Amino acid sequence: MLRIYQNTYRRTARKAVVYSTKVACCNHSTLCNITGHQRSSRGHGNGSTNGNGRHHEEFLLAGNPARGWQMPPPSRGYGMLVVRILRGALKLRYLVLGGAIGGGVTLNKKYEDWKDGLPDMKWLQDALPQGERWSQFSQNLIEVGSLVKTAIDIDPKLKQLGEDKLSEWRTWFDSRLEDAIEAADYQGVQIVETKDDLKAKTTVAALGITTDESRKKYEKLQSQVETLQTEIMNVQIKYQKELEKMEKENRELRQQFLILKTNKRTSAKKIKKSLIDMYSEVLDELSGYDTGYTMADHLPRVVVVGDQSSGKTSVLESIAKARIFPRGSGEMMTRAPVKVTLAEGPYHVAQFRDSEREYDLTKESDLAELRREVEFRMRASVRGGKTVSNEVIAMTVKGPGLQRMVLVDLPGIISTMTVDMASDTKDSIHQMTRHYMSNPNAIILCIQDGSVDAERSNVTDLVMQCDPLGRRTIFVLTKVDLAEELADPDRIRKILSGKLFPMKALGYYAVVTGRGRKDDSIDAIRQYEEDFFKNSKLFHRRGVIMPHQVTSRNLSLAVSDRFWKMVRETIEQQADAFKATRFNLETEWKNNFPRLRESGRDELFDKAKGEILDEVVTLSQISAKKWDDALTSKLWEKLSNYVFENIYLPAAQSDSFNTMVDIKLRQWAEQALPAKSVEAGWEALQNEFLSLMDRAKKSQDHDGIFDHLKAAVVDEAIRRHSWEDKAIDMLRVIQLNTLEDRFVHDKSEWDQAVKFLESSVNAKLVQTEETLGQMFGPGQWRRLTHWQYLTQDQQKRRSVRGELDKILKNDSKHLPTLSYDELTTVRKNLQRDNVDVDTDYIRQTWFPVYRKHFLQQALQRARDCRKAYYLYTQQGAECEISCSDVVLFWRIQQVIKITGNALRQQVINREARRLDKEIKAVLDEFSDDEEKKAHLLTGKRVLLAEELIKVRQIQEKLEEFINSLNQEK
């Protein structure tokens, strides 16, 4: 469209220039033939006539010398100058006029062609306005005309030269301008003036919208606009209320901030906050106080009781202003008592008694984590197949505007048990509820579901039994919004006036704890509660209840007021009772333990921990010789049986003793020896540490109260301790290299090997003699002196041994096994003596008999080899005296020495420190386990000290609380 307008503008401008030239010729006769002259051909090709104003101006000034023209006189030159000035002014006028008229006509024509190719745009009829824009268009077009006329006003000096002609053209321009305005108004063309230019836009009339249709659509649109305006107003009112509420909260937070910031003398609010914190600490101390006294049950607290799903947990949440408890659809969620201490504070946070973490109750993520933690603690407290637990879950909730009090939420009372509950669940809940309500200073918050029949309530009977006069009971009717629809208002009036139940109470309250939506916040629930009671028929002029009996806010104020009144009335006598208890315990301690200080279980544990760690330090101070002796002894104890049974005896039966020994020793070193060596080192370390602990028990300052604890710590640490895995590989290499040496290097080593062989054989011989003694019974002298007799089996064994001794006597180098012929001969000989035995019986008797015979021979060879070293060095294996078993035991002795030395270095450098770490880890675990400490540190001394310390702490906290309470008064 813009391109069409530009082309039209150029054509109109060219015509205006030609027309202005003709006008100038008509007014000046000297120039009447100017349009017929030919212009100079210099620089212009064929010299044809052109309408360009610049070429024509050069022709007028210079003339045409080729045709005989001369320069005009001066007077005529001045006239031509005036004409040229006038023509410049008229030229601008024609440009604007041609642009406005020619552009409008051409634009209208092009618009019609363009409109025919447009798609159906009737859907715009509802969006475009009607007549108001038409009038605006006309006004805009008139303003355009006035601007154009103002823009082309001619200087007054030029008016004298062509005033008549100018007025004639102005009149003509005005008429054409009015025609253009009327034509544009008729076609519906809208020209909108902007800051920079004029733009053409389509209007609703150009799209063919009729008056009736537009009116109907306008009315429909108007109604929609009014509806939207109404909704916007409602939303604005709602957000205005929220804004006012936020401003109010902001003022409260600013006040709390100023309280925290100033930190001057203690204000009233700060005293209140510290009071409830101190009182909660007293109750926490009392929860762990387990003696024959029952003072813990006599301090005031608010006990929340009710039937299951009656809304008692929701009431507690409404008082705490946060949804802090898990939800369940008909499932029992409260499985343990939950003690909630409410306190005023600048921030709305919650914290468990045994945790440092604070949960921000203004964040949904923290609320969800808090509910999960509460549910986890409840389920963790239930053990042994039980459904409910007596363990108290203690938490503190602080926030602006919270009423100070201590509440205990108990599991809901049930009338029927499900299959997934323990068989004693119902009785356990009743017993727990009676225990808390039996406290004569406890405030009973009795919750009754208003949406069910009052006759189905189980809690009212229990409350009436514990508080028949109703001096400490507050009755709360929940779900009143549902009760109003289902129940008779007169019945509600009877309930809230105490005339329906025989139970009596200090006050009766009605609350709404939600709309049945799990995701509703406490603010939304409270707003719903306030709106309900404002519009409820219970508050009509003839309402059945008073306004102070409704809403959770009034309930919390009443409960808090009664709580502190009960605290002030009873706290003094409770403190006096604990003073008397403390005096009695201190007297008992002085009579039983006059020279000992009353040390609690934690202090005793720390003392035992220090003694154990001191013994670990002593372990690293054992001398190297002592470690070598202990490790060598333990190694041979572990290895001796394998050496005799798997190496020495099998090699002695073979024809090639040394070859068999080499094979057996290598197999042993590659497989079993390293692991057995590590096992021996571990046992040696354990024995040395235990011996140190035993020596400590014999000292004069030893305290036997630590014995069970020390033994348990040492046993657990040793059980956890294990030798480093890489030690086995290192020992394998050392042992293989040591066993490769088969030659005894000097006389001293030879003597040591002989001595080692003799001692080892003698030890085995003693064991064998004991086995034979058990098999054959006591000797004749012992039977006479100790009045002992042989059994029938021992008599048979003695008969078999007599036959076996004959075989060994005839063949001193007999093989370790009996041949079939020998077995038959022995059996027949015994049968002649009326002793009937089988071959297995004979073999069982043969093994210890032959072992004794073999060991006696080995011992004799060892004695023969004592002085055969030089003969061995000269003849080697060809020596007349067979000393191969001495060489074998020398090799084993060298392996034990090298292994013991390596184990000693590992113990000193690594294993003692690793054992120290294990002991510290066990001590740290035991220190956190109160049950284990109570089991390991026990006795009258510990129990009396624990009770005395606990009573002293409670009594001191009570005195501190009473002093602060008196200051508040």
C-alpha cells in the first residue's frame, strides 16, 4: 500500500511542475513561446523537451544563442526572478495538494481491489468498536487539513505579487480537501495521525458490519466486560485483605525483630518465652526419672484425649498453627505420646528435643520432612510386635502469637481392633490414657467428634472416671460444620452446655478443624472456621451458643490460661517434694559410700575409657624380646600339630625322608603357613593385651565397677580387629626363602635345633602318654593308692596292647601301619584269651602305641645327634648317624624365628595402632548407647548416684523456674 502511494505521489508531482510552467508563461508574454524552444543539446543526447524544472530554469537564464536570442533587459530579469520565487512556493503547494488528492483517490481504488482478495474477516466484528472511532477519524482528518494549510502559508511580501492567484488556488484547495474528507468518510477509510507520519488503517465499516448486528454484539461484549469487571473487583478485594493481613504480620515480625535486636533488660514477652522453655526442660528431665517416687506425674500438662479420628491431632495443630503431624485415611497414625511445647518466638520453627535441626514451618518442604520424621520416630518406638509405645516423642514449636503451654497428644481410643494390631492394643491405649489423666494436676482436653452420635463416644467415660467433678477437664466439640448439617441445634446446645453427657467440665468449646482436604494450610482452615461461625445459624439472634465458646483461637487462650493457673498453684509443693527426696538420697549415699563422690554413669564411662586407652598405650611399650618370645610360643603352638602329623610322621614312613620333607615344606609355605602365622600373631596380640588388663586389676587403685565394661570393650574391639591382608603375601615370600636353606651353619644353631627337637618330641610324648592313660586306665600303683579300677574296655585295650608290644619288640623299625597278617595274628591270639575284638578296634589301639614308640626313637636319635654336628658338617647326608630330623626342626625353627620377627614389626608399627582405633570406635559407640552403658555399668553405687544426680538436676531446674515465675508476677 505504501509503494502504491509513493508512485502516485511522483506522477502527481511531475504534472504539477508542468502545470506551473504553463501558468508562468500565461502571466508573462515575453515567455509565451518558451515551451516550444529546443534546449541545448550539450550533454543531453537528442535534446528533446523534458519537464525537468532544473533544465528549464537554465534555459530561461541563458537563452539560446544558436537561434539568435539575446539576454533580456534588467527590468525583465527582475520580473523573471519574482516569477521563479512564486513558482517555488506554488510548487510546494501543488506537491502537498497532489499528494493528498491523488493519493486518496488512488488509495481508495487500490483498497477496493485489495479488499476483494482478503479472507473472511467477520470474526473481527466483535473486536472492533463502532461509531466512536468514525467521529475520531473525521476530527483527525480536519486537523490534517489545518496543518497542511498552516504549513504552506506564503510570506507576506510574496502576496503582493500574486495575491489574487493565491486566494483563487486556496479556495480551490479547500473545496477539494472537503470533497476528499467526505469521500473518505463514506468509504470508511481511517487516517490515524501518529508522531512521525500518517497511516491508513481499515475500519469495521469497511468489513461490512450492519448496525443491528454490531449493536447486539456490542451489548454481548458489554455484558462480558461487566462480568469480568465484577470478578476483578472480587479478586482485588481478596488481595486487599491478604495485603492487610501481610502488613499486620509484618508489623508483628518487626516488633519481634526489635525485641531480638535491642537486647536490653528482659521484657515481658522474653520472660514468658523463657518460662515455658524452662518448664519444658523440667518435664524432659522428669521423663527419664524412673524411681519409686511418682513426682513426675504431678506436674501440670495438657493431655489431649479422644476417640480415634475424632480430630484431636487437628485441634493440636490448630493451636500450634502448623500441620506438624502425619495424615492417614482411617489408619492409626498416633502410636506414641507426643509432647509438644508451645512457645512464643520471632520465627515459626519446630525442633526435636534430641536434635539440633530446626524445621521452618513456613516452608512446605520442611513441613513434609517434619511429618516424615514424626512418623519415623513413632514407628521406631514400637518394638516387639506392639502397635503402640509408651516412649515419649518430645518437640518444641515456637512462633509469633503462640500460647505458651505443654501438650501431650495420645493415641486415639479404639473400640474394635483390626487384624494387623497387637492383641493388647486396646488395653494398652486405655492404660496409657488413664496413666496421663490420673495426674491430679493434668488438664484433660477431651475431644468429641460432632459429626457422629454422642452415644458412640468412648472417651467421655474414661474422662469421667479420672475427673468426675470436671475441675480440670475442657470439652471440645470438633467438626461442627458437619454437625450443623446433620444434628439438631438443640442437641448441640445440650452438648455445649454440659447437659447431654453426665461428664462435667470447666468449659465447652466448638471448633472446625478443616474442610476434609489434606492440602489445606492452617491459615486456610482458620479462615474457613471464622467464616463458618460468622454465617452459621448457631449465631443468629436466637443462637444456641455464645461466641466465646467457638474457634480454635478462643480455645487456645482458655487452655493456656488454665495451664498457667494450674502451674502457679502446684509448682511450689512439687519443688518441696523433690527437696525432701534429694535430702533422703544424699543421706543414703553418705552412709553407704562415705569416701566416694557421687559419679554418674556418663562420668564413670569416661573414666573407664581413659583407663582402657592407657592400657593400649602400654601395649606399645612392651619390649621386643617379650614380643619375640610370645610370638614364637604362639606360632609353635599353632604349627606343631601340622608339623608332626603332616610333615614329620609321613616323611619318616617314606624311603626318602629329605625329599618328602622338601615337598611337604614347600606346599605348607605356599598354602597354610602364612595364614596360620597371621592367626598366631593376632592371638598373641590379644593375649598380651588381656594380660595387661589382668595386671591392672591387681593394682591397689583398681575399681571393680569397670570390669564388665572393660571386658566388653576389649572383646568387641578384638572381634572387629583383623590383620592386614598384605601381611600374608609378605610372610609367604619370607618363609619360602627361609625354607630353601637346608644346611645348619654353626654349632650353636645345631644345639638349639637339637634342643628344640627334644622339647617338641617330649611335649608330644606327654600328650601321647595322656591319651594312652585314658585308653588303658591307671597303673597298678595308682589303682592301689587311689582306689581306682579298670573298666571292661580298658581291660580289653590292655590285652591288645600286650600283643602290639610284642610286634614292636620284634621289629623296632616297624612301619606306622599293621599288615593284614599281623592283624589276623593279634586277633587270634586274643581269642585264645577269650578277648573278642575286631580289626578296627586293634587299629585304634595301635596308633597311640606306635606313636609312643616312634617318639621314643626320635628322642633317642636327638640325643645321639647332640655331638654329631662336626660329623654332619663333614659327611652331610652320608653321615653314619641319621640326623635328618634335627635338620628338619632347624629349618622349622628358622622359619618360626623369621616369622616372629616380621609379626613383631607389624604389631609395633601397624597392628597396635589399628587395635587402638578399633577400641576408640567401640568406646564411641558404647558412649552413645544408653542401654549398653546401663547394662555394663550397674550396681547399687551407680544406681544411687544416677538417681541422686537426676533429682538434684530436677530440683535445681524447678527452683530456677519458680524464681522466673515470681519475677513475672
